[in-house]
Amino acid sequence: MSEKNLKIGYLPDEVPSTWKLILYALQQVIVMFPATITVALITGFQVSTTIFASGLATLCFILITKRRIPLYYGSSFAYLSAVSAMALAEGSADQIASWQATGILPPELISKAQFGIIMSGFVSIAAGLIVKRFGAEKVEKFLPASITGSVSMVIGLTLAGSAMSDFIGIGNVINGLEVLQGSPVATAWLIVAIVTFLSTCIYSRYLKGLLSQLPLLLGVLTGCALAAVIYFVGGISLFRSVPAEALASSSFKLGDGSIFALPAFTFPKFSWLALVGIMPIAIATIPESTAHMYQLEIYINDVAKEKGKGHYDMISLLGENLVGDGLCDMVSGIVGGPAGTNYGENISLMAITRVFSVPVLMLASIIAMVVSCFTPLIQVIYGIPLAVIGGIEVYCFGAIAAQGIAILIDKGVSMFDSKNIAVIALVCIIGLGGQYAFGGTIPFFSIGVPCVAGAAISGIILNLILTLGDKAKS
């Protein structure tokens, strides 16, 4: 390959030289880390298992799609409220107390969440098979933007309480002590959270080039740096240590596990609540995953045109992408990782570097799995102050809600159409009302239904009813 082509970029079927391959792969891992790790810390999933599952699912996705689609699979924020609601409803008082004290869900609750995550994979697989058989327009008829957009809004807004709790800090437990209002710890906590949030916003707005794609990572580093200054100057520690439960539950340890320990793998356990509460959330990731394919086709063909390599028809692989996404949820769920989706952060990095090489993503997935097995690296991740996570949560959860609005705008959803208004109204009220009136689980005919799942299912049913009415009129 000529030097000119090297500067232009790499297409999905091209392989960079060894040292560039490693460098590009490390960049992909770095971009994936902040959001994926944040999901684990918020939900209580094992961090090492989450990282391992992300790498394994990515590798499986690449192989399943026959190395034609350059996408990285990471943990999704869309499932946070559903997993938390399920855990609160299914967990005993002792299990909930253990979760709050250690930040780690008890294995039994993770196992139940795994069942819902695995089942959610069938939703994406079904959508993929429908696309392959009938075309993408069939999926949009069943899941129009009025539903997917409003569900995305609800997902972000139902997490607002969790975000503010971690942002303010009062009532949280740090190093065995409760954070009390007016205490020095509470003041330090709030300062770190505010700086983390503001710095993340500033980085995302003003940084250019590759750094502009790392606002979460840079925001976390800034918050941690301030927390370190507060500790050395004022003696107030906001940092956390790895809970003994995290290392104790390792599948295998080399010696005492201080250097090398395999992630904690758990097996799925049947749960009706996980089925009805987690499975439907997959509908919110389908439009996002679909949009990523349209983005990829534009970026890849821009490079292909400059290199004279012809046209890469990525849209024809939309069905394979959705099937692969669903299978990735199953893979992640089987080993004990959270549900996810392909990552826009990694697509943005590829667009900037113009490196769409599938081998790069394969190596990145392997690096992620290797990192998950080394205890010192996991200790660094666990040490991130909850105040820093709170600052990131305000940014990320608000962005999820904003993305829902973006879907409505991008798809041209008319807010003057009575059907759209009815569907959006029902989804928002059930989703948000269920969160604030019933703590996230709605008592529906003696069955506890997670509010996001109830909102999504209700929206789908109402949309079908009103659509049948339209057909009758025509």
C-alpha cells in the first residue's frame, strides 16, 4: 500500500501495520471505557465482568457478521432504570443493603438480570430478521419514532433521581461513613461533582480532533485529579477501595488475586419480572443501532471513493447488524455482563481517524478482555469517586433524554397529529409517573411492572390500535 493510501485511511477489509494496529486498537478501547464502566458502576454489575463481556461480545459480533461491519459493542445506558427497578423489586432487604454498601449487586440478582438481558436479544434478532425479509420500513411501522423517541426520553428522565443523588452525595456512604448535609465531605463531594460535570461539558464543546471524542474520559480524569488534590490538601478522601466481594467472587485467582484474577462469571436465572421489565427495553436501541449503519456507510464510502475502491453497501447489512446486536446481548448476558449496543463513540473515532479496519476492532476486543483480568487495573476503575460518577451521570442521562428528542425531530414526527400526541403522552406519563409515584415499579393488577417497560409496551399497543383505526378510515 502506498504512503498516499495510508494517509487516506483504512477500509473494513484492510489491515494496518503492526504498530499502527496496536495504537488504533488502544484508542478504540480508551473511547469505549468511560461509558461502559459507568454503566457497571451504576447498576452494580462487576466491572471486570462488564469489560470482559464487552470485548467478547464485540469479537462475536465481528465473527457473526463475517468481519464486514466495523462496530464495537459496549454497555447501554438504556437498561439502567429497568435493571435497577428489577433488582429493587426482586431483592430482599439484605440483598439491597449489600448492594448499597458495596456497590455490587448480589450474584442472585445479577443472574436474574442476565435472564432479561438474554431475552432482550430476541427483540433485536427479530427486528433484524424482519429487516432482512421485508425491509427496514416494516420495523418503523411497528416501532415508529413516536415510540422509540419518547421511550428514549423516558429512559433518560427516569434516571434523573439517581443522577442527582450521586451528584449531591448526601445520604450516600463513603468509606463506611454516611455523607451528612453540611459536613466537609458533603461540600467536597458537591465541588468535585460540579467540576466533573462542567469540565465534561467544556471538553465536549471546545476540544477539537481526537480529544473531542473523549469528553467523558477527560471529565473523569479531571474530577479524579480534583478529588486527589482535596485528599492531599484537606485530608478528605472520596476515593473508594475494591469491595472484598468483587475479588472473592472471581472465577479464578492466581495466588491471592492481587495481580491476576478472572472476572466473576454468573449463570442466568429465570425471572418473570426481568422478562417483562428488561426485555422490552431493546426497542430503544434498535433505532440507534440502525442510525449507526447509515453513518458508517457515509464515512466508509468517503474513504473508499478517495482510494478508488468502489462502493461499500453497508445498508444492505442492516439486518445482519441487528441480529448481531441481539446475539451480543445474549453473549454478554450469559457471562454476567449488562446489555449493550454498538457504540457511537467508537464510530466517531473511526470517522476522525478514517480507520474502519475490522482487524483493529478485533484486537481492541481482545485487549479489553485481557485488561479485565488484571486486578490493579480494576482497582483503579473501582477507585473512581461516586461524586465523579454523579457529574458524569447528569451529563449522560440528560443526553439520553435529548437523544429521544433528536429522534423525534430527525424522523419528522408531527406534534400536531392526534395519534402521535396520544402515543407520546401515554409513554411519558406511564414512564415518568411510574417512576415518581411508585418508585419505578407500577402495581398493575397485582403485577409489578417496571415503568419504562410498561411505557414501551403501552405505547406499542396504543399505536397499533390507532393505526388500525387509520386503516379502517382509508
